[in-house]
Amino acid sequence: MLTRPLSTRPALAAGFFLSVLAIACAQSKVPPTDAPTATAAAPAAATASAPAAATDGTPTAPPADAPTQGKVIQGRVDPYSYEPKDDGLQINLRKVFEGLGPVATEWYQHVLTLSNPFFEGRLPASRGSIIAGEYIEFYFKQSGLEPAFPPPADTKGLDPTIVAASSEGAMQPPTSPSPHPEWTNWRQPFDVAGGGAKVLSASASWNANAEAAQQLKARSGFAALGNSGSGKVTAPLAFAGYAIDEGQDGYSSFGEQVEDFTGRIVLFFRYEPLDEDGRSRWVDRRFSPYAAIAPKMESLIARKPAAIVMVNPPGARDGRRQLENSESSRFGARLDVPVIQLSTEEADKIVQAADPQGRSLLDLRKLCDEGSLKPMMLRDDVTLTIETQMSDGVIHTDNIGGVLRGKGALADQWVIIGAHYDHVGFGDYGADPSNRGKLHPGADDNASGTAAMLCTVKALADRYRADDAPAELRSVLFMAFSAEEVGLDGSAHWTRNPTLRNDQVQAMINLDMVGRMRGAELAVGGTGSAKDFMAFLTPIFTESGLTIRADPSGRGPSDHASFYRAGIPVLFLFTGTHNDYHKPSDRGFTVNPQGAARVVALTEALAMGLASRSDKLEFQSTDNVATSGRRSGARVRLGVMPGYGEAGVEGVRVDGVSADTAAADAGIKEGDVLVGWNGTQLTGPAEMMERLREHKPGDEVKITLKRGDATMDVQVTLRAAKSE
């Protein structure tokens, strides 16, 4: 472990060089984590011939008489004997990593690789995620593991008749024997619901009086929105103002009769009536609920338009000025017609050409602000052409699994060790909106846990094959989960489509964000998820030499929660959060290899203890224990555990409600499906996290939910994220 606090680690901009320097500095103070005893002395970080280092461990500066200009020496160089003299000024990386030890070195290599920009932030189904899966599979094979999943036709797991679910959602041990399928696949494919449609292609152009069409530029002139359908439309325009059915003080954008926009592309304003300064006429700060876009879309689609065009009203002071994208604009359910947003500038050109009176967009806005302009048809000889091709909004991704076979009578009993390998890509979801479009490397979250799992694979494989290995050992199923960041979907998929019976599984160990150990301290969750668990765990914890924060709760913000809900004892290893969480700054040179090696050593000890223990652990519920909120980066928490949904079904299914939280106060129950947030549709857990980031403690929100066949609204007063 590093003895210095993280505030003294190298600045992020300094890069890999300074990170290694920091490790070298620590070497003179901290024993190597791979030493046989905790008190063994660490080797020096520099070579014996190196000059004395400064007190902070950095190399000394060059002597005052060192040349300030380069030197050219002409002559032949023999490549077999050329060996310049060591001046002692460079960092000896070989010594640094020899001092760290083989486990820390291997772990660090995995973290730097998986968090490299080449892996694109490992967004599920992205190219980077696919090659990350190949990387994990390669190292599973290198360690001699076997594939963990049945052939593709059977990858959904055991027959449902073999694994039953109780009313509480926990799988119950069946009476029939294990079918022991022939496992030949390294991957368990699954689909993620609520991923949102992606724009495969989009174009827009307009013309007037049959003149040459004027093409609009994507991302600056127009953008396809996330609830758009696919199609191609050429049609004249209709104008629908703010498209508000019923607003404040009897305001309505529509007439007494229901308008019919058949054969027209309807254009409408975002937000709500504005005053002369461009601020809302109805509220003092920003906009009222009448500005919600989803109800506007519903009102327009009921009037049968060929396509829908949204535009920000000119002069709006409190609104967004830039165009939305498909990720930020899932305004309600997917529609059957193309839906785009025009820039205010392009919309103004089109409106001035199409309005019979030649009025500007600002002229029309002022009339709509007063409520004196109702929907109108614009000139027939000015047409807009829109073509959109959207994806189905379903993410296709894989869990990666490998098996280390046990031996003796325990060989058909199992320990599961897992870590999620996905991250948030370029910040399109699950990250601060201000960082959208920026690469999020995800070094600690969760290249660190994936790397720790790969190191544990190697360590356990060596232990299992050693001559002095116990004669009775459970098999180990290693799994790298995908789609954890969007709602624990990979782990939930396995627990709903298991390849093992519940009564075969001893426990699950989850490694998530284990790369930032500080003060030799580690949190371990789930210590109360089996009867008398602490009696078994305490000697192992004590032997580790670490300070262990033993949290009894089996729920929490990571994949172990899926196994806990399935009735399996769990352990969740976690070195803590930090300011780089879900930010572009979570990079490979910010982690602590020495601390991670101690996490790997503890994981190995826990796994060996669980694998060789003669009796099986008995699951125990910890639902009466308050849990900490998901590491969402939000100031508030709701208190629900998002669940895995079916492909094509939008919303957030509630797989659990934590005690003493905002959700519990509001009466939200397990099994509910959250479908709306303050009038805007929720497409999935990632969008719910985005909404939470917009609020502060004490804010009241209206959540729409489905409970069975009923749909209802509940008022929720949000609580602080760190209230425990």
C-alpha cells in the first residue's frame, strides 16, 4: 500500500512517468506486497550506481556544469557493444516493478491495458467492449480455465423447471440432479433493454419554389432525436407554437377543434411562453412542468404529422442553445415518424421562406408568447425532406466466463468470483453531462476489479494444481460481467438464466473499484449474508493485515446484489470512491498497484477458504440493514435497486427498495416499474441516474410507475446520497 494520502499522488496531466516515480518514492517506505512476510524489507527503487535521491525520492538534478546543448559524435557505432554509461538520472523501471512484486506488476499491466483509449471506455457492445472481452478470454485460456457456458442454443442456462423462484425472488434448490451441460462457450450473450435508439444515419434538406435543395449539416444544423422513428419524408410544414394542450391560466397552443397535420411536417417550439427578456412567463426560475417535451410530442402525434421538428425558441435565456443528440433526447416513447431538432438559425431561414407573410421565427415566438397564434399551415411550395435510420435501441453484449475445476467430493460445488468489465464509454450515460463526448477510461471502475480477477485466476490455478493442494476443493466459476453500469444487467442475466443450481453455489465474491487503497483499508460488504459468516471471515481478515470495514448488507451498488437477490451469500470488495469516479480523469496512472496486490491476496485467501470448507454456507437475508446508495455521482439517492428488464421494454424495474430511503417513504415497492420522471419518460436505469444528478436533497419529484395493470403517480422527496 502507499503510505502517502492520494492527495499527494502525481497530477493527472503528468502521465505515466510521474506515476511510476510516485511508486518508486513509496518503495523506500513500504514493503513489497508479494514478500513472504509483512515485515520484509523492500528493495531499493534505484540501482546501486544511482546518485543519492532527494528527500522526496525523486532523482537528483543534473550537475551545474552539465552541458546545456546536445553533442554530435561522428563515427561508426557497433550495435553489439554500444552501451552508454548510466548517468543515474533516469528512473529504473525494472527496479521499481521488481520492488512492487509480480502480482502488483501484472495487475498494473492489466489496468493500463484495459483503460487505454484503444478500448474506448468499454461501453457495452462497442468495439472497445468487444476487444476487452477477447482480452479477458485470452487470459482465462492462458491460465488453463475451461469455457463456462453451454453451446449458443442453450446459453440461457438451466431449464426453468430446474430452477424455481420464490415469491421473494430468491432461487430455490431443486430436487432433480444437475444436468451438467457440455460447456463449450466462453461467452453468455444477452440483450440490454432501454439502451435507447442510436442514429444509424440522418439527413435533412429544404427547398423553396422548386429550387435546388439546401442540405443541412448534421450536429450543427439539425440532429435526429432519441425518440425518432425511421423513415423518409418530403412535405410542407405546419407550425404548432409551443404545442401545449393546456397550460397556465387557460393557455393553449391549439384551437377548439383538433387539428389534423396529415401530410405535413409539424414544427414546434421547445419550452413555454417567454417574456420580453426571454424568461418563462409562468415561473421565476427556468421552466414549469408545462415545458416537458414528452406531452408535447404526444399531443402532436395525435394530430397525425408526417414528421416532427423541434426548435429552441429564439431569445430563450434559460434554455439550452445547442442541439440535443440521440442519447440526451429520449423524450417519451419511440415514435413511428422521423423526429429531428433544427438549429434556431436554420429554422428561422426556413420559416421566413415558408410563412405567407415572411415573418421571422422571433415574430412567431412573440405571437405564441401572447397566445394569439394557433397552429397554421405554411406554404406548400416550401418543403422539408427528412430521412432517419435508427437502431432498435437494444444493446447486444456478453458475459465472459471461465471454469477452474475442483477435485474430490466438492468438485460439483462452486465458488463464483466476478467483476464487471464495462464502463461508460464517452460519457453518453452514467456520467456528468458536462463530460459527454469525452473518453472515460475507467481505470478504477472497473479495470481494477477485472485486473484483480485475472490475477486471482492465475493465483488460484497455481494453488489448485500444486502438489500440496487440498484433496477436496470446490470448482470456481470466474465471470466478467457486461452492462453493470446500466443496471447490473450482466449479473442479473446470469442469475435469471443460471448455469448452476442455487444449492451448488457456496458464495459469490465481487471485485469492483479495488484500485485506490488508502491507509491499508478495505470495505467488504455482504458479511452478514450467511449465517455465522463473520466467524469464518474474521481470521482471514485478521491475517490480511488490512483494516477491514465489514458491512453486513448483501445489497449495494454492484453485481453482487444480483446474487444476493438470488439467495446466494456474497462478498463485495471495494477500496472506496474518489473524485475521479465516472470522470475522464479515472486513468491508469492514478491507481495503487501495491494496495491492489493486497486485495488479490485477500481474494485468494477468501476463495481458498470458501472452496475448501467442508460444510456449505447458509444464506441469510440482510434486508433490515440500511444500504449505501449507488455510486452515481449524484447528491441525492432514490433508494431502489434497478432490475434487469426484457428487451424492448422501457422503464426501470424495481428489484429492491432499501429501508429508510426516499423510495420507501413514497411507497415504491419491489416489482414496480418506474416509467416517468416529472412528466418525462424513463427509458432505463442510466436515464434515472441522469435525472438524479439534476437534483439536490429536499427536491420533490413526481414519479410515474406501473404496478401490475395500474399506472400511478407518487410524490418523492429526495434524500442526500450520503445520509448514512
